Amino acid sequence: MQLPFPVAEEPDAIAIEKGRLLFAGETQFVKGVVAMDGLPPADRMEVCFAGRSNVGKSTLINALTGMKALARASNTPGRTQEINYFTAGEEHYLVDLPGYGYANAPVPVVEKWQRLLKQYLSGRQTLRRAFVLIDARHGVKKVDDEIMSLLDSSAVIFQAVLTKADKVKEAERAKVLDQVRGALAKHPAAYPEIIVTSSEKGWGIPTLRAIIATLE
């Protein structure tokens, strides 16, 4: 039976409050990592955010934490060239993965990022979930399918997060959601709910906070 991949419903009040409290505390940048031996100690739960260049990943992390300049947003695709670690509360790491796709970088640099990404996804025992960001204006592209396949082979559960949902009309958003559902159905590691967000409007941010706060 094919999973329908519904849009995640708003969590209950207890989960919403747990999410609020998690991100109400101080969030700090820990370090940027360029090699596996530079990873911080695996002493807390972590979630990571993956997405092609210019999907709005840094902006989403800033919206989650309520800190406008925490993750550096850039109009230059591929500017984030490290695995960036941030703390959330006392027990969580937020991990900002390098943007993939049409990154404005030399081929050897891109290949180095890809190797690091594969090593990280395969070897980080404290990683509880990956959030794969999909631009609501474009849907799933080939490069998104590639990262999803990598998550499948790494046995990392991932959840699709539609970004910039306010930039498309409701009818067009419904078409994109259907396309995303079709793509997710091919990936065994896909979590069977989609989160629809707009960092600008605040859509879906409390839901995403609650999901992160209630992961076990």
C-alpha cells in the first residue's frame, strides 16, 4: 500500500510547548566542520537539515531559533561549505549540511563535500532525523532524489520540508505536493508526513519545532 504522505497536522498543545521551550533557550553556533575528526562529541541528539542551494535552509534555521543571523543566509548558492553545528537547549544539536546542487564551486571542492556528507550520514549514531528541504516553487529535482537515495543507503530517516510555501498559490502548491509525494514514495527512508513551511510567514515553524523536541 502506497503511503499518502499527508501534510503534518499541528501537534497537540503539549508538543507545541515542548518545541517552544526547546527553542526559547539560547542557541549557539558551535563550529564548522570540514572533516569527520572535527565533529563535536556525540553526546546529544542531533537533527540535520539538507537542501539544494538557495532552498532557504539558513533562513529556516534562523526562523526555528528566532535568531535572524544565527545561520548565514546568502544569495550565493553553495556558500555554506562546511557542516555547521548549533546547540538547541541542553540536549540537541541542529546540523546545517552543505547546500548541494548547482553550487558555485570547483569540482574537487564539491567532491570533497560529498565525501564528507556520506561519511557523516553513515557514521553519526546520534543523528535522529534528517530534514530534506524542498522549494515549493520547484518540487523535487534530480539532486534532491540523489540526497534522498543517499539517506536511504545510510539508513537515516528523513522528512520532507516544503519551504517558501507562501511564494506559490494554493492550487500550485497542491500540484507540487503531489509531485513530492510521488518522489517520496520511491524512498524507503522517507518519513510518511510532509511539513509545509514559510519562514517569512511563520507557517509550520511551531510544528517543526515540536517534531524536533519530541523525537526520541
